[in-house]
Amino acid sequence: MNVCIGGTFDILHRGHKQLITTACTIARKHGTVFIGITRGNLAKKKQVVHSFEQRKKAIESYLVQQKECPRVLIESLEDKYGPSVNGDYDVIVVSPQTKVVAEEINRKRSKKGKKPLEIITIPFVLAEDGRPISSTRIRRKEIDENGVVL
């Protein structure tokens, strides 16, 4: 199965790692994982701190530890859909926050006569305080990358 995920991945945290690990697990035997990282205006909207290259390197470093993810393609996303509308994918892995985008992608795929992607929504990874881990909360120094309250 070919799997796609996308995001800003500004500060790689436990939630991002869960998203990547889930995609890798699904694609483990025969598939490829496409990881789209926002760039340009799409990234600017999110108050990104790190460059595209830094965010890509952080993901690559994490992937080295993930032995069940042998085939990965990492590219920039200039819009929120990337190649998922036209690409040869079977599954999209999202968080509850981005599920609506996956549904939009499937509507666009349907209009083009392409099969819909199976949408797998993983739950938010929660910090010690019971709230979702996010790069925004990490930037505000509320929590660290593992969800430990600071």
C-alpha cells in the first residue's frame, strides 16, 4: 500500500512521530510512504521557525530509527493537497485536526475519477496535562517535544 502524510513538522514531536510511524507500519511490506512538508506561503501561515531543509533532516533522522519504513519519499508541499489528489496512493494518515483536508482530497479525487483514499485518523498524542502536543505549544514553552509540561 502506498501511504501519504503531510504537515509542517516544524518541531518534530511525539505526535508527528506517531503519524510517521503509523504510515510506515501500513506501508511496511510493499508500499512507499510519501511525506509532504509544507513550504513557502503554506509554511508562513503556520509561523514556522525551522527551514524546510532542517525539518526534512529531522524527519530523515527519525526515519533512520524506523526499520519498518524502507521506502520513503519526502517532498515539499506548496498547497495543502500536494500530490495526493492525482498520485497513486491507497491510504492517507491524518490527525483529527487534518481529517477535513483528507475528505477534501477524496472529493477532488472522485471528481477526477480516481479511487478515494482510505482515511486513517490517529488520535492526538497528549501531553502530561491531557492536551494535544503541538509545535505551537512547544514554541510557547508550555511543553517539550515529548509532552512534558515545562
